[in-house]
Amino acid sequence: MEDQIKEKPIGDIERSIIKTYRKNIWVKFIRAINEFEMIADGDKIAIAISGGKDSLTLAKLFQELQKHGKMNFELEFIAMDPGFKEENRKLLEYNCNYLNIPVKIHNSDIFEVANRVAGDSPCYMCARMRRGNLYAKAQELGCNKLALGHHFNDVVETIMLNVLFAGNFKTMMPKLHSDNFKGLELIRPMYYIEEEAIIRFMKSTGLNALDCACTIAEKKEGNMRFYVKDLIKEIKGVHENADINILRSAENINMGAIVGWKTRDEKHSFLENYNQEEQNKV
């Protein structure tokens, strides 16, 4: 890329995380871990490496936390090759080697299977299959937690996607227990880190991170996540804290002003307690 800078020495990259990017990346990383109680002594955490800017940043954050933090935990860095082109596999290996990330790469045929099974809409199927594959690998390695690189913008966009296109109010949780892999918990420690800061950090390293690297689907103007990303950007032009407020909306739900809600697969209506609440006022 024309605007790519020269690769920075690894020592400078690591120092920049807790110095140059302390406010916008490191502090927000620590905040999410502490606020949502994501890590405990004795944890063995699998860090999922896709090769993109988010997962590479997450890996370096965890390495710095292990060096400078007070908790004792183990790390495993896992990457799945779902059917990358050769040049993308090599780029993943190069970046991890340069950043001193001891990644364990395993192969799968998820790209091919998702394309065959899902037809014209392989992305959702691919994401589910990749998640399951990573859970299985983490469990195989004896990990009790799997860390993913979803960031602030991913969370906000997910809320808007669900409201606008799925007709529900659902967010990306900071952590959750796996339904299918007993004893495994998924955590998202970059919950408060904005994508723009991650982009700046990765650009400063001089490395080219992988993008989607999918051999099947390409980014298109019709992709709804990109539509929502642009929509939020437009709204922020009118109200600069719009994205923050979207995130806060998932923390400040007034149950007295909700028509219906779900607990797992069980639906509830405000009518269940409507008359009882009126009687309690008497």
C-alpha cells in the first residue's frame, strides 16, 4: 500500500500499546476486563487469530497483560485456515512471526463447505462454523476461555442490525457461556475499543493485516453491515455521541416500557403483570 510505513521494531510496537495507545486502546482493554470480570487466576485463554487487525491487536494486548498484569493465566494463540489462498496463509504466518505471536494454525475446509451448504449467503454459515471450530480447538487445548477480537463498533453495529433488519433488540455480549462446549466461556476484551484506534495502531506497525481473506464472498455495497456502518457515521454527523448512546441503550433498558421480551426461547408480554401492577398502587 502506498501509505504503508516501514515495519516498526517489535519492541517499539509492544511499548506503543501501553504508551502511545494507552488511552485509546490499553485503558479500554483493561476497563472491559475489570468491569465484566473476564479473567481470573488460573485461566487458560485461547486467543482466536484470524490474521486481521483486530485479532492481532488482541493478541498483543494479552501478551502485554501477561507481562505487566497481576493475574496468573496461560495463553494459547489459535488460528484456523478455513481455505485461505496461499498468499494469505503466508501473510498470516509472517505477521504472527514478526509480532512474536506463537500461533498454532490448523486447517479446515470451512470456506468450501459454507459455499456448498449456504449457496448465495455463505457469510452467516461461515461465521457459525468458524466459531464452532475455534471452540473445539480451544477445548482440545484445555482452555476454559476463548477471546475474540470484536470491538466497540462491532457491538454498536450489531445492535443496529438487529433492530433494523431482524426486528429484535439484541447486542453482542461482553462474555457468555458456550451452549455446546461445556466449561468454555467466550470473552470480548476489546468491547470498548473503537475501530479507528485499532486501525491507527496496526498502521503504525508497518504490517499489512489480512482483511476478510474469503475466497467466496466479496465485500459488496449491498452488505448490510457496511450499510449500517455508514448510517451510524451519518448520524454521528448530527450527534457525535450517537454510537455511545446506542451501546448504552443495551445497558439502560426500562423493563416498564417494553412490550415484550424473551428469556432464552420463552416469550413474555407486559400484559403478564399489567393488572397486578395497577393493583399494587392501591
